[in-house]
Amino acid sequence: MSRSEPGSPSRKSTAFINSKWSMVASCSDVATPFNEDLDQIKDPIKLAQAHALRLKRVAIAKFFKQHEDEDLHLYIDNLRQFAISQGGLVDDEFRSIIWPILADHFLGDEQEDDSNNTPSSSSGSSSDSDFESALSEVGDEEKNNQNSLENQENSEKLAEEEFEKVDGVKSSDLDELREHKEWNQVALDVHRTLARFPPNITDSHREVLQDELIPLIVRVLKTNPHFNYYQGFHDICLTILLVCGIKDGLKICQKLTKNGPFNRYLLEKLEDSVLKDLDLMYVILHRVEPQVESVMRGVNLGSLFALSWPLTWFSHDFHRYQQIVRLFDAFLASQQPLLPVYVASSIVLWRKNEVLACEREMPFIHRLLSHMPDDVPLEMIISDALYMAKMMSPQLLKGRYMEEYLKKISSPPASQTSIASAIPRYAIKFSVVAGALAFSAASGYILLSKYQKLKKEFDFDAHPKRKIALQFLYFGWLYDGLVQQENTTNTVEAYLEAALLKTRLISSFAACDISRCGRTDKGVSAHKQVAALIVRSNDKDGEGVFWSDSTPQAVRDAYPLKDELNFVRMLNGVLPREIRITAWAPVPVDFSARHSCSGRAYKYAFPRTIRTLDVEAMQKACDLLVGTHDFRNFAMIDDDKVSLNKSYIRDFYEAKVVVKPESFRTSEEEDSEGSTSTQNQYDLIELNVSASGFAYHQIRYIVAILYQIGLGNEGPELVSQLLNIEKMPGRPQYKMATDTPLCLFETKFDSSNLDWRYDEVSTKGTLESMQKSWSDFVTRAHVLKSMIEEMKDKANEEVSNGFYEFVMSHPKPRKHNPIASLPKCYSLEERRDKYNTKMAKKLALVGYDRDYLDLDDDTDLARLICTLDEMHLKQKSEDWAAELLDEKNDERRKELINEYLANLGIDPQLGVRIVVDKLLNLAIDRLYETSEVARNLTAASYEEEFERRKRTLKSFNPLENIDLNSAEFSENVKRLCDAIGVCEHTDNLVRLRAALVFIKKHLSEEAIIEHNKRAEAAKTKALKQLALNSFPLGIPDQKHASVNVAAKILRLLNIEELRRLQTHINETLAAIQAKTIDMSKAPNYDQVQYGY
């Protein structure tokens, strides 16, 4: 049976922290060292581990108690440190609170990335008439029907939020869930898994788990119509369900499938996702332990043996529950989605000797590594994995390290393509069998590769080109943002790229010079988003049409006159129904959708929440926003994404709050509309804002402020305080509003006079599709409202916390902390100083002769490149460096710099600051590679370090390191024994043991407590004894128990000398006062005249 439902993750009561701790876990196989007497543990290593875990448990409990009334989301760094450090989160009571918070921040901030992780497109023939003629029609009926079904599945996402408010599943919900295509397969896997895990629970408990787990998994799969279930995903969900219960478990699973690798694993084929990730394991092994990598590659082992490791976060392979949840602690807390790959590499390195001793045949090594031993030193594995992730980032592994690896070997690691393409998503154990097929499949893969090369590629140079602007809309709640990202392919741009490639409008995304009007983040929708790019054209005489330089003049002259391609209809024929192209316009080649945009308008709607929401106060606050202001306190400043020299001054044209009455008002509410008593909680408050531009997350921060003003928690004057940068240079740490209601509604290009061209057929189809989606959503909303109306009278009071939790993405706190009094983020100036300091350290480390760079001067960048190349990177000759430094033409210098950066795999479009960071990081990496530490980074050193740690733990007794024959030891024993009255003896060790017996009997904490009890019972006037650990010596806490005890002992040993010193200090102060006090005034020792 799953655990009892925990409270809200950031507000859970911490009353249990003050009670006596007891280990609470969901499975009986978990060791419970906290209930054991440490004296009963004989193994010194286990004793040290148990003691460390007990101390960590107390530390976490103390942290919870200290921040009992605060939002724990504000302390995410502390929670991550607890989870990553040795021992993890210790037990499930802590995990049930902390895991949901970690999941909320699991890669929550998208990083802008130029990697091309996109759905693959099929190859076509050299002639474009076949697909153009097909796409010029309204669309294939079968595709339309399929897209219609996908759209219907997408609309079911609205029900997910309602499920988060209940603990069970209604029969009507179950009937709908059972119709899902994956229900039967999920049920089959759940039945099979629950038959063995968790162990030692009753059949009735297994049935309860089954009834909770199957609907939970299917609901997660329904959040994205493109998700495809794979065997092993249920292991992830089961572990989370056991720890956090059904409600928080569903939320965590939904977060994990929106972010990180699980999104890719559910969307893409296994050979395009997890197996590509596991290929990086060979790169790591090659750099750390080449001998192991060589053996594995030599037998064509591939990575199928580890297929289930990242797919299930090892929950399919480890058999002890405590091992599994410890790994989940690290994976959830780490901001590195590929950490399971590093853990996999660390496990292989730990088994180095077994691999090298194994018979050099693929089946034997595959069998060896497929079986996970029970004695895996998990803490060492996690520690090593985190260290390797820090030293060899995924960017380096996928870029330069992978290139170097492929150059050094004759062929890439045994390719999984032909085998993995046949792997059923429902059969992870197939990997064991598939490993034996690798050799026979290799020849087929080679033949397939040769055949694909023979296929004639499409000749883009045979067609003219032009730059166009595309206007399009999309439902943001289905996607992970507009631009492509490294950790997910579920972005609008990824689908747009796939459509452009499939229709042969572009040859590659990198070569089409794309620019975007507004970069919307995950969950944010758009109505008139605009992107500009170079595409293939049919109209050689069209406005702005041009040819590639490599196109022969004869081809240009012979090209027939044609009507322009119907870009709108072509792309809509292959795009998902939730992404629609609405118009296109010809633009000049130098047109930028971002820089040519003169204004952007957003809409944001949220429920009224309470009937007395002060809309007038919200509008007053909006009026304060209009004008030119510095909006840094309404934005997220990310050092990794935003140039610190960037201005946060924006021209705000309009900010208006509009009440949108609820669609389902009763007749009584309509008759009395406008009165405060009948204002509806379910009315929508729509914020309309327009400006020259917006900073990162600016609107969501503005909505959060306006919402608190409307609720009466803050006044409109808060806006003025936040806009006053002199008095408030750093943003208070308040949470921003949720992302789903935000929509980029309008983009203005006043100076460009864009000639938008629409397609009537496509416009009609888009309207019909949106009408269908609206009908679906609004009828679902009506059903929910009907249920609410029937239940609300039974609550005996107006309930509104659900609205608050939706808008603010976290539960409503018991009391509101004034935003102006919250802790402040670093100011922009402080961030710049920190960055400059960090930059100066990097420059000094790589041997640069200056501690600063002028990022606006290309000559400074050229000078840095030449220095780094000469000392570390070794890419170019001295002649090339001299040419770059002597180049006077700015364009030519920029061309040389961009060429150099491209050779290093750095995109020049990232911005100068990011480019410099990447260059310095590469140089530091090369510097590290040549150091002795890097050369010693081998599996052998891992084993030596592990043995050293074991020896350290075994020698925890400090007496073992004392020279018993030294004069110092004899003198100290004599002083100790004389102080407590132990008689003399010729053997100092015997005398010391006698002293220890005396101390334990008379001076230990237990003895002192017993003495004080007897004294109190006898009602004598004897002084109470005081234990050393509570002796009031006035020494500040050093945050380390051993240091505190040592300091107290030292002070006790020198107490007389300290008293004499204090007496001299007091006498000196009195003498100074006697000389300097003004005796003409009334004696007041607070008034001391300093001087002669």
C-alpha cells in the first residue's frame, strides 16, 4: 500500500520533527540504523556510517524546524545539497517533502541552445514535384483524421489539474483511462512488477498499489499525445508513488516527463534517445580507463547491457529499495539530466577488474555487466559520477571529446542502429538477447549505410531562394517552449524544423538564417508569433528572390516561370494541429524578426479567486508600470543566459486589467452583474500589456505582484518601490505566476510594412480546428463547474486556495510575508562584479596578461584567441595568429574569428560573453588535461581512493595515532590523572584507562544527570554538576562538533591563565577611563573622551 498522503511539499507540518525519530520506509528491506543502539554495531565502518546518517538526519530536521513557516522553494540549493551529499535524504519522511520541491526545479529554467535535437526526416528523391503536388492539396484525408485524433488526445490534458486535487480515481475516470492505447500494456507491466516488489507486503496492499499506479501512469502519458510508453517507466512511477503518495507522485511524474531525458525517451525511438546517451559512456571510459573501453569495443559489446539503467533510473536493476531511493535523491537534485549515464560509467569503472578478467567474448561480458551486484558501493559511485559530470560536461562529451574519440578509433562504438530499431518499447529484457545479435547485424548496417549514400540527394542549388516571414500560432501548454533545447525535442521550433525539412523548404536549420520575434518559454502560447528565414522558392522573379552563388547561370536561365509555393498550406500539411502557420510575407535578406519588431503585446488571464478582488487597485498598479522604467526587479536575471551588460529599461505602452465575466453564470448572477456580492470567483481577470520588449519572465513576475495587490496583501505603491532601483537594487525573492495563461498575442512591425499573405483554405481549417478545441475545453470546464456548484454549499465557507495554487504554482501560505521585506537577490551591479572577478580568475589561470576584456572590441577578442591558441588550444599556426592581430578590416577579422570558433564547435551567434566563457572553459579543460591530476584519473586511482577511505574509517580511534612512549604523552596523562585524583602507576596506559573509567563513572553526561537527580531528590544544597558539552564558556559555535569540544577543553585547561588575562584587560580599561572621562559632567561612563 502506498504511503499516507503527505501534505504540500513546501508547507508540510514539521511537528513530527520534534518527536522521537524512527525510520519510516515503504519496504521492509530497508535497514533501520536509527532505531538501533550504536553500541550494538561492531563493524567500525557501519558504525561510522550510522553515526553520520544520524547526524545528517538531525541536521535536516533542524533545517525544517528553522524554516517551518517559510516557503522551502526559497531554499532549493540547501535541499539539493542535502539530497546530493553522502547519505542522501536519509528516509522517506524527508523525501516526501523534498522530492516534490526538487521536481518543481528539475531543469525548470530552459537554456537557449543551438543543438539540433529534432525529429528525423526521411530522405526524398531529386525531384520535388511529387511532394509539392501532394502538399499543395488540402491534405491527405488519412493524415487529417490521424491529426484530428491526436488533437482530441491533446485536449484531455485539461483534466490533469483536477486529478491533482483528489486522492483517488472515480469510476468514470477509470472508464476513460481504460480506453487509452497504453492501458493494457501498463497494467501487464504493473502486475508483473508488483508480484516481486516491494517485498513482504500483503496481497491487499499490492492491490491498492496496483489501483493507484496504473491510472497514475496512464494520466502521465495523456499529458502529451505523442508519448509512447516503454517498459521500465512504471518502475520510475512506482518508486515515486511509494515515497510521495498518489497526489504528489502524479505531480512529480508529470514534471519529470516535461523536463529532462524522460521526455525524449517517451517521444523518440530508443535508438534515437537513450542509446545515443549511452554512447557517451564509451567517451567517458575512453578518457578515464582506455583499457576497459578497448575491451568493450573490441568485442562489439555496444550499450544494450545498460539500456534499462537510464530508462528506469536503475530501479529495474537494483533490488534494495534504499539503494533505489538514494539514486533518485541524487538524480532529482542534480541539475544534470545525464547523471544516470555518468553513474553507469562509474559502475563499469568500479567493475574494471571483472571486465578485464572476463573471457573476451561479447556474450560473457554482456552477461557480466547486465547483472548488478548487491555490494555496489553506492555512495562512492554517486560521488565519482558527480565528479566526472563536473570535469567532463555533456557539452564537452557530445562535442570535442566525441570528435576526438571518433578520430582515435577506427569505427564508432558498436552501432545499435540496426538492432535497436527492432527493440520493442515494451521489452527491456530484449536487450540481453539483442546483444548476441550485434555481430550479425553489423554487416547489414554497413550495407544499409552504403545503400542510403547511393540515394540521390535533393539539389537545393537548382532552385531560387528568398527570405520570408512566417506568422504562426501554437498552444504552448503542449510544448517545452519555442526554441530548440538540448534536453528535449518537444519544442515548437523542433516540429517547425521537421516540417521545413520534410517539405524541402530548407536544406538545414543552421543554414536558413532563422530569427524569432519573441522567445516564449515552456507553457507559453502565441497567436501572432513571427519567424523569418531563407527558404526555397518557385518564383524566380519574385520580390527579394536570389540564387546561390554556386548555381550555374545556365540553370538560372533555364528555370521555368512558376507560381510561388503555397508556404502556409505546405507546412500546415505536416505540422501538428496545435501549431498552425497563418500567413507569410516576403522580407529583405537583412530582415530580422527580432530587431525589426517595434512592439509586442501579451495577454494573461487568471481567475478572480475571491469575490472582493480589488481590480481598481490592480489597475492603479498597472498605471504605474506605463512609461520608461528599469524593470530588473520584475525579471529573472540569469548569469548563464543574459548578458550582464544588458539594459532592463523598457518602454511600457499599455497595461490594462479587464474583467471577463464567467461564461457559466446563473440567471441570478446575470441579473445582478456588477454588484460586489455577486462578483464571481470564476470570472477571469485579463491583463493586457504591450511594450517595446520584455525581459525574461517579466510578465509572470508582474502578474504575481498584481495578484497580491488584488488579494489585498500588498498595495499599489509596491510597484513604485520595485521600480526604484536606487532604494531596491536587488529583486525580492518572490515567486512568479504560472506559465499556462500567458500568450504572445500581437507583434508589430510598423517600419517594415509587411505584406501578409493568407491562404483561405488553411485559414478556414485553422478556425475549425480551434473551434473544436475550444468546444472540448469549454464543455469540460462546464462539467467541472457543475460539480463545483453542487459541492460548494457543503464547505460552509468560500474556498479559494485552489485558484491561488494554480496562479502562483505553489500552495497558499498560512500568512503573507510582505514582498518588500523578503530576502533580496544579488543586484545587477553585484552580479557584474562577481562575473568580472570570476573572469579575472579565469584569465589569470590560463596565463592571459590582463585581468579584463572589452567585450565590445573585436580586437580584444582576437588577442585573447591568439593567446589561448598559442598556450592551450593549438588549433592554428603563428602566421594565422599574426594575420588575425594585424587585420584592419572589421568584417574580415570577424570572419576569421567566426571560422576559428566554428572549428571549436562554438556558435558565434551565442553572444560575445558566452563565446568568451566557452573559450576560457576549453582552455581550462586543456590545462587540466595536461595536469598530473588528470593523468591519474583512472579506475585504479578510484580503487585506491576507495581503499584509502576504508582505512580512514577503520582508524577512527584517535588513540591509535598517539605515541604512547613519548614524553609529551606521559606528561599529559600525569596532568589529567592529577586533576581528577587518579593514583600513580608505572604504566601510563593503565593510568589513562583508570582515568577513563573514572570519567565515565563520574563525569559522563549520564553520570552527571544521575548525580543531579539524587541531589534534587535529597533536597540538599549541593551544587549541580554541569556537563562539558553544556559548559557556559562563551565560545561561539564553530559549526563543527569536534572543534567545539576541543575549544572548550582548551579553555578549561587554560582557565586560570585566561582569568588573569581578563583581569589585566579590565584594569587597563579602567585606567583609560580614569584618564579620559570628563569629570566636569555628571558621571556617565557611556561618555568617554578619546585622545590625550
